[in-house]
Amino acid sequence: MFSQLSLPLSNKIFTAIDRHAATCQLLMLTAVICCTQRVTLLDCGNRSDMYAVARHLRLLTHDPVTALKRIRVSRAFTCYQVVAMLTETTIAPGEPVILPDFLSTFFDDEVKIPDASRLFQKSLMKLKSISETSPVLVTARPVPSQASGKAFLLNRLIQASHVVFESRAVLEPPGDLQMPLFAES
């Protein structure tokens, strides 16, 4: 998904929509970027495997420790923490900001639709502000059925993004989730 991007990234919001929130591709891109510059990773879905980044860095550089030190990681477990993280984190101009699984906390059943909408709007305004001086890379999963009332959040994210990548797997309906228990005779 992100393989179509060329470095250095321009100051835009890049969004990838994928069943698995394109986490693996995003983390590999994080490894490539941190070889040459500082990166801020604001993990919204608690899905970032930094060991995978370290393993990938060993293939890219002889000094993975220095590259890893260029990654600043923060994790949010609620949409309230996402807003706080975006508001309180200082981003240097040109420093890429990476947000894996951005919408996951907003889809939480415990967060009412008006609250999710308000908090998402604050987050989106901050992302737009950051994208004026730095590249912003966001991933999101398709809206889960239990959060269908919050589908407008994904639409708002897509509208606010300058570049959107959508996985073919998202466009194709899922097959049977489970094999039949008994063979039909």
C-alpha cells in the first residue's frame, strides 16, 4: 500500500484503509524513515510491534540502535487519550507522524456517537494542522458492524486526507468465516 510513496514524504495526510489497518506495511515504512530522520508514532490501536521494526532495521542498517532512537512512540487506549496525545505532542516541522489503526478507539462501544464525533473532529483538526508542516500517515480498518453508526468517522477521515489507499481486500466481500461443521450429504 505505502510502497507507492517516495521519500521524502510531502506534507499531506496519507490514509490507508485495510482489514488489518495496514499495520505491517506501516511499520516497515517507519523502519525505512527512521534510518534517516526522526519519526513520531502515535499508536491508536495498540498494534505496533516494535520488535518487527527492529528486525527490519537490521536488514536496512548496520546501526539499528541509532535508528530506533529516532522513533518516538506513544500509545493511546481510548479516544480521549488520542486527542490528548495529538494535542500534547510537539512535532518538529518535516517530522513524519504515523498513526496506526487511528479509528479503533473511536469505534469503542462505550463511547457514545456524539462524544466520538466531537473527539474525532478535534483529532482531525489537529492532524490537518500537523500536515501543514509534516507528513501524516494514517491507517484505518473498515468500520466493524457493531460500530456501523459511526461509519461517518471513516468518511470524514477519507475526505480530510490528501491521498487515500484502499486495499482490494476491503472492496471484496469476505468469504465464509468458518468451514461448515458437518458435510452436507
